[in-house]
Amino acid sequence: MTNSPTILVFDSGLGGLTVLREVVTARPDARFVYVADDAFFPYGHHSEDEIIGRVVPLMGELIGTHDPDLVVIACNTASTLVLSHLRAAYSVPFVGTVPAIKPACAQSRTRRVSVLGTKGTVKREYTKALIRDFAQGCEVTLVGSPELASLAEAALGGKPVSDGDILAELAPCFVGDAADASARTDTVVLACTHYPLLLDRLKRLAPWPVDWIDPAPAIARRVSDLLGPPSGGAAQSGAEMIFTSNRVHGLSATLTPFFGGRAVA
């Protein structure tokens, strides 16, 4: 391991920035390369075979170009489909992002948990297996949102996104008697890394208060464990942002906080 490890963070779009933010905080000694596969966004609109056929060779190209010490797949859809293929094809360590069903069910008091993800994530066998293994008697409601990831991207880019559009995606998560706090959903798993970009609005629009489970802090801890002890202070090198469409991001001021204040190339 070099004194300044390189961490490549990969997502279908900008949602993985919510994971990047936590990893940068945990590993200020690292150099970061963020790759948004916007040329194929959103992944939820593609078949499983198409996503596997896209991501596995693309990751090979990225590893060859950037020589990362570790890769974070900051996308639930890609992680539930492609992680095993990536680990079989490449020797670099991979850290994935999967729905945080186990901790959500462990902490729920009413035993009613909702999983808010893309349509692809909630229908996947991987997600259903997590429920079978870790629901612990909870009633788990799977909510496949068709548009919330795109709404989050639009909002981050400064475009207007209405409360009504967000609430339409969010409302099915809230199950039970609104007047009875002991018989309604009390925990919502954010099973898409885009959704924490809208967390303040999700909290404001929710019909009643719930606990929101974001896996990013746990991912950051796993990354740091795999890399070993930090080498010291912040890395001298900055950070790089890549779109597979080759477009110029034009979001420097917006992106800088996610990269820990570093200049984004």
C-alpha cells in the first residue's frame, strides 16, 4: 500500500457522492477518483444482463487507467448484480453498497420497516434474501421508486424539483395508522445512494417522523478497515471527477463539499 492510497468510487450518477463524502472524512490521506457512469444512467432502466455487460469491462478500463488500491461500488443496483463478477475478474478489493436491512430491522421498535430503492434493487433476489435472513420478525415493505434518483440528480444540479413529485415517490413507505405511533412504519432504509441527497426534504415531507438508514458511514468504516491505518494528514493530490459521457461537470462549487473541500479536476 502506498502512503497515499487511491480510492475509486463508482456510481451510475451522482448519488455515490453521499458515500464519497463519508469515505473522504474517514480517509483524508487518500486520493479520490469519482466515476459517474452517466452515459448509462439510470441503471434501473436496464436489464440485469445489460448492467453486468456494461460494468464489468468498464471497471477493467478504469482499473487499468487509475490503478486504485480499492474500489467502492457506491450503487445498490450495481452492487447487488455485479460485485461477484467484479471480484472474480479483478484482484483489487471491492466494497459494495447493499440495502441496510439488517441494522434497520434490528433497531425498529414497531417492527415495521420500509426499503426505498430503485425498481431494480427492490425486485432483486439479493434484496429478498437479505429480508429472509435479517428481518427478525419485522414486516418489511419494499418500495420501488421509478423517479427519485433522477429527481435527486436534478435537484443537485440546481433544477427545480417539486415537493409533490418527491412525496409521490416517498408516500408508499409509510404504512400503518398515522395516529398510532406503535403501529406504523418507524424506519426507512435508503437503498439508493442518490436518496440522501434529498434527505432534508424527505424528512420534511414525511407524514410522520421515522429513522432514516443511510449505509454510507458503515461503507466508510469498511473501506478504512481494508486499507489499514491512515498514513497521516490529508493527501496532497486533489480529486478527480469523471463522467463516462465525457461531459464537463460544471458543478465545482456544488461538488467541493463532497470531496472534503478539495479542488475537483
